[in-house]
Amino acid sequence: MPSTMQTPPPQNAVLDSAHVGDIQGAFGTIALGDDAARTKLSAKLKTLLAIVGPGLIVMVGDNDAGAFGTYTQAGQNYGYSLLWTLLLLVPVLYVNQEMVLRLGAVTGVGHARLILERFGKFWGAFSVIDLFLLNALTIITEFIGISLGLSYLGLPQIPGVIIAAVLIIAAASTGSFRRFERLCMFLIFGSLILVPLAFLAHPSLTEVARGFFVPGLPAGAELSTVMLLIIGIVGTTVAPWQLFFQQSYIIDKRITPRFMAYEKVDLWVGIVIVVIGGAILMAVPAAVCAGQPEFGNFTDAAGVAAGIGKYVGKVAGVLFAIALIDASIIGAAAVGLSTSYALGDTLGLKHSLHRKVRDAKGFYAVFAGLLLLAAVIVVLPGSPLGLITVGVQVLAGVLLPSATVFLLLLCNDKEVLGPWVNGRWVNVFTSAVIAVLVILSLVLTASVIFPDITGGQIVMILIAGGALSAAVGVVFGVWRLRHRVPAAPAVARADRATWRMPPLALLSPPRLSTGRRLGLSVLRGYLLIAMILVIVRVVQLALGH
């Protein structure tokens, strides 16, 4: 069997030698250099089983404690009426994560390091610092979810939260990538207990179908409240940590362009699971609370568990609480790893789950430190947990557009992706998504800074933002038509399967057009202003104003 710690070939850009070797998945192994054709169905299924993992983990990890709170709030307060938002997010999830998939498999270099190398130290440092801050706060919310689940089950919260943190750290620190992925798969199977919960609550299939396929807003609800909840659904479903985690995890699993098609299947399976899970989390409280005093009076996930236990039965409430703890554990592990990977990639530390703790001390220290700090904050009396939750929501809204902008720019960088760069329609769709995210980010930031914002003002922001985005799109489209770049010569499929990004030192410096420089300057200014306003508002909240 080939060694798992092989020195990367000189034409490869990978930064850690542990990222080259056999693919050691939870359900199978693919030897380094295995380029045999997979013609039989059995061979294809065997390969898929070995590859599956990154897409599943990043998607199921997305249905974390924050998602439980946001989705169940939508169901308890507004019934089935917001289910359609999940379907709208499917293409956004796929396009975003498929671009990350390509970056990871083709480059062998993490997201933060690519930003640093291609756009300079400012943006590289910014991407790592904001990711560290946002992820640290997000992990705290995961342990809040664990605490709420333990509370419903009648288990002691303080030792339970600490034990959960220690177990997550231990699971990631064995020096075996396969062992960690198998644990994740166990937790993913555990998340499927939401399915029997749906059968116990028996929501109306007719209402579920109408909520999915007939978009609309709940009748009689306050527009500003509903719009902010929709933005919350977007923020909890499309998060910055996902980009950094999946790219680095694909690299750590040693997946190459040859297995791109299998990884796309893995991603689609994860998306299906996350949509089904989100739908159940909306539909169950919608069915349980309909006609009851709890309808429209969401408090938190523990309140939802209590309602389910009250009206459906103790077993159903226990299933919900276990699913909440399970999701929070997956989320904490994935978010923590996304930070450790990014710092390791940027600072030149050894950063791989294939390595033992003694061989990658900095990587595991960051991971353990984040989780233990978050657990301690949650169990400390008087910790501002509500303030932290607000901070996570706002920071995610502020930072997501910038993360997607750099994702789009990297996926159009021919030095980075060569024949794997984006096609025209992917660019058009992603540009539209970025425009929508920027507008929603503005609304979310404004709502926190100005809590008395009205529905009419939100609509005005949406209309003005949409009109400006459309105008910019038209101007850019006309400019592109007048300055067409000759299409690159077609590359054979076999050549694409073996093309990898050269070492970073051999790449030509990126050429930023005047338009891109202007756009990045505007983005930098927006982020600076938004962050200052958010900090001011958080300080005001902390002081009781």
C-alpha cells in the first residue's frame, strides 16, 4: 500500500505533504495513482462510497443549532408559508459549493491562502481574522444548542457541554482522517431521526406542498419581521465557514479533479438531506403549534421541544432534542476545523487530520482552544449568549457577500483553475446571487443598527438595491460585449482530469482591471463602515441601550 505521507510532486501546489496519498474515506480507499476506468456500476458505486463525505458533512453541518432555531421559528410563527425559501436556496448552495469543490480539487490550496496570494496581505489577513471571529461566535451558538437539548432531556448542562467539547476534540485528534470521517457519518445517520419525528407529528402533506411550490408571505404578519426571518434563513443556510471548510476538507481527503463527478454527487446528496431536514424543522412546529397558544410565540429550540413533547408525545420531544444535540456537534466540529484549516494554510503550519497531534500541534491547538473557550463561555453564569447570537447573525450577513465575491474572482482566475474556470452562465448566476446577498446584508445590518426599521423601509432598500444591481449588470454586460476576450481553446476531458494548479510561486501575478479594483475598493469601504456600525450597536446592547 502506498504511504499516506508522501512528498508532493514538484508540479503540485499542495502545502502539506499529508495532503498527497491514498484517498481514505469512511467507506473505502482509492490508492494514489489509481487511474483505472470505472465502467461497471459496481466499480462506480465503490468509488462513490470512498469519495462521499465532504459534501455530506458541509451540508448536514449547515443544519446546525442556528438552523434549528431559525427554521423552527419560521414554522412555529408562520406555519408552512416560508417553505419555498428552501427551494430557492438549492441552486445557490450548489453553485457556491461546486465552485469551492473545483478550487479544492484543482489547486490543493485552501481558500484563505488563495485570497492572500492572489489579492494581497490585506484581504488575506481580513479573510482569516473575520473567519476566526465569526467561527468562534458560531461555535458558541452550537454549544448553546447542546445545552438546550440537554436541558430538555433533564441532563446536567455544565458537565454535558464540557464533555461534548472534549469528545469532539478527541474525535478529531486521533491522527486518522478515516476515523474522524466515520464518526461524522455516524452523526449524519443520527440526524435522520428527524424523519420519524415528521411521521409522529404528521404535518399536512397538502400544506407542505403548497408551502414549497407556492411562494408567498404569511397573511397578516409584520413585513419587517418576516423579511428579517427570511434573511436569517438565507444566512443560516449559506454561511462563510462552508466555503473554507469544504475546500480544505477536499484537499485533506486528497480528492483530485479525476473524481470531480463523484464529489458532485456527494454534494447533491448533502443538499437533498439539508433541504429535507430544513423542511421537517419548519413543518413539524407548524403542525404541532397550529391552533395552539404557542403558535406565533417562538422562544427558542428548547421551547419547540417542549411543544412537541406536549402535543405529540414525550418520545417525539426526545427525538427533537437528540437531533438538536447531534446537529450542534456536527456544526461545532465542522466550523472549528474550517478555522484550523484556514490558519494552518495561511501561516504555513502542518494542517491535516492525517497527522498525529505531536506532528501538527498548532493545527490541533487552535481547534481545541476554540471549542473549549466556546464551551466555557456557554456554561459561565451571566455570559451574554443573546448578544452573541445577534453578533453571529449580523457578522454572517456582513461577511457573506465578500466571501462570495472572492470565490467568484478565484473561479475566473486562469492561473488558478486553468481549464476549470467558470463558464459564462455560472458567472451570470453567481453575480446575481452576490447582488442579492449584498442587498440582504444591507437590510440585516440596518435592522440591527436601527431596530425600529419598518417594512416599508426594508422594501425601499430592496427596490433601490435591485434597481442599482440591474443597472450595474446592464453596464457591465454592454462593456463585455464591446471588449470580448477570445475563448480559450477547448481542453480534452482527459487533460482536465489531470490538470492541477502549479506551485503558488510559479503563478503570474493577477491582473485586476480598473472595474475590479473599483469594486474591491467599494467592498472594502462597505465592510469597514458596516463593521464599525455593528460594533457600535453591539456595545450599545451590552450597555443596555
